[in-house]
Amino acid sequence: MGFGRIGRNLFRQLADHPTLEVAAIVDTAEPEGLTYLLKYDSIYGRFATPVSLSGGNLLMEDRKIPFSNAREPGDFDWSSVGADLVVSAVGKYRTAAWCEKHLERGAGSVVLASTPERLGEIPILLRGVNDEILTVETKIVALGSNGEAPLLDEAESDRVIAAARAAVPPGRVLIAGTGRESTRGAIDATRRAAALGADAVLVRTPSFFKGRMTPDAFVRHYTAVADASSVPVLLYNFPAVTGVNLAPETVTRLAEHPNIVGMKESGSDLAQVAALVDGVPSTFSVISGSAPAFYGSLCLGARGGILAAVCVAPELCVRLFEAAVAGRHAEARALQKRLTPLARLVTTTHGVPGLKAAMDLCGYTGGEPRQPLAPAGADARDQIRAELALLQEVV
């Protein structure tokens, strides 16, 4: 099932909204003339905003309706604002059957973004791209570690890439994670990703047989993937998760391959970052994957970052990047100091569940993590909420 006209319009226009990146409606029977109540959570409270379609264009009213007493759309007196269908933006998935049960006019399926936990129950997955992270030359990554890529099966992974390609604006680069334990599996995933529209692939290190993951094994693996790939390949090193390390000497060998164009280094060892940058040609991009080490990595020659913290603090990350590359080091250091506590909360402290909770608290769509991961508890959410509130003073 693909996007209907209303789904495309709703995504395209809300993607440019300064506070929302949320939802799509597919296969609505009567898209024109209906009013939709867009519900969302933020650190400032729970609100709803009426939106409607007219002539294929989305119209968003310039008002926020307090929604604090309604835990579910069906609990809210939506008829009082003239809405025909409630669109939830807090990680809830609404099907046509649900709408028919809870709303007077169930006009179609409501599909939200982020968690893959219910991929089998919904027609398509969509994660909006907020305009805040598109203010510099950015690329979008689907199926990274914080996208819970290791917990998805092959069919689900393909659906995520297809949905991301449909959502990412034309001309914006889409990078898809295609790391697998076997070389053949990584090649197959890479070929499918390219066929689905990915512009490049991010391939994490295989790691199950840790003792056998020698430099020569990594060179064989990545060379075979790069040889078979029709799109550029990025190496992905994440020792804290995989338990193996792509050493700088190995990366230097792999950087000679014309189709291996860079790597994401998610470790915080700045000595290794320096060795990586020093050992590769200028055409090879070392990209930081650690928000606490972002400023230091940029100073050492990293070209950018693929960071979990961008999901909840895009403006801050962009400002830090711009200050560092412009040589405004005092400003960049101050921004790094503000970013680090939040970055640690949504990675090493509370992991993927913490990041998803932070997205929900920011008014984005985080949703629930896939089991065996459990949702962040009340204490974790309180810690994250407090740090986000402090962050508002900066951004």
C-alpha cells in the first residue's frame, strides 16, 4: 500500500513545520473537505492543531488546543473543534478499524513513524524529516543502530528503506544501514537497498565470531561488499556494541578501494580518530558517531557526524558543527558542553529506549522500542525531561 495524495501532502508540508515531524494518512476515502486534528506531545505539554486539505493543499490553523486531559484521541471532545479525524503524533498507530471504533467518522488509516515494533500491523512506516536538521548539507540515515536495525528482519528493513526514500526530499542523500554478520548477507542487503533508492550504504562490522575478526577478515568482507555494490560504501565501527574494532591500519587499506568513501567512527577515542584521519586520503570522510566526542573529532579532521543526539537536538548539533568548522572554538566548546549530558542520557545511560523517550518528549515520534528492549522508565524520562528543559536555554 503506498501513499495516497493526502499522505504525501501531509508529510511534505508538516516536514517543514518547526515543531512537528509526525504522520501520514493513507487511502482516505474522502480526503477533501475533512478537518484533521493533529495531536502531539512536547516538553511544554500536550496539544492539538486542526489541519485540513483544500485543493490538495494542507492548511494548518495557527492555534494550539490544550489536550492535557485526553490520554487517547477517543477521550477528547474533538467535535468541539470541528475535527473529523484525530491524527496522533505520540507513537500510537491508528488503523481504519480503530478509527471506526473510537471516532464518529473513520475516514482512513492513520500511520505514524519511528518504532518498527508494529511494522506488521501497519501499511507503511514513515519517519518525518524535520527542517531543523536540513539547515546545512545533511544526509539522512535509515537503519542505523538507533533505528534498531539489528532487530528487524529483511522484509521489514526493505520496507523502512522504501518508506524513507519516499519521504526524504529529492536531491537529499539517503544512507541505508546494511551491515550483516555474513558477507553474503551484507551484499544482498546492500543490493536491495540500492534498488530501493539508497544513495549509499553504512555497513557495520560483523562481530559474532569476534576472535576471527582479524584485519584480513575485515578487508575481505568490506572489499567483497564494495565490489558488489552499485552505490558508495561507508564503514561502520562501533566497538562498544560489537566488541570488535576497525583499527586505523585496516581502514587505511580499505580506503584504497574506490567504492569505499568513508566511515562512521562511533568510538570516543580521539587518538584513534586522529589516526584514522591521518591514514586516509583527503577523498575519504571520517564521520563522528559519538556526540560527546563530536567537537574533538571535528578539530581532528572529521567531516561531520551521524549522531543519536541529532534526533532530539538538531539545532544544537548543527550550530556546534558550524562553529567548529568556522573556527569559532570557544562557541563550539560551549555548545559541546551543553550537548554532552543529553547525549549520554540517550545513549550510554538509557540507550535506544532513552532516545525514543526523548523524541516523544520533544514532540517527535519515538514510540516503543522492540523487545527485548523495554521502554524507558519514569525515572529515566524525568532525567531526560530535565535535561531537555535546560537545553531550551541554549537553543
